[in-house]
Amino acid sequence: MKEASKIKKLIEEIRPYLNMDGGDIEFIKYEDKYVYVKLKGHCIECMGQDFTLNNSILSMLQKEIPEIEGIINVSL
């Protein structure tokens, strides 16, 4: 799937910024126009994780792949 590869690449570009604050992000899957990720490290407890996911990461992904409708943080 072309979109999943592109999403993985974009997430790898985001990771260093999250790592600077002790956090991390892992791509899980892309399904039915939704990106599934797992936040790790300090991102798990961060009060701003919804803002980061929806306003920063989702916006960046949608600029490159407009058909993405949302992003979901899964806790496995």
C-alpha cells in the first residue's frame, strides 16, 4: 500500500521532535482512511497529546495525503 509507506516516512520525520521531549511515536497501520499510531515515552502521560496528534501530526499527514480522515492513538 503506497499510503502506508508514505505515512511511515512522514512519521520518521516527526519522531526526532518527539524524541527531544522524551516521547516517541510508532506507526501501527493505515486502514479505512485512519492512521493508527502508538505514542510512547513521555507522550503517554502528556496533557497535550490530543493537541499534538490532531493539530500537528494529523495536519502534517493530511498535507501530503489529503484523504486521511483522522489519527487514532492505540494503547497496546
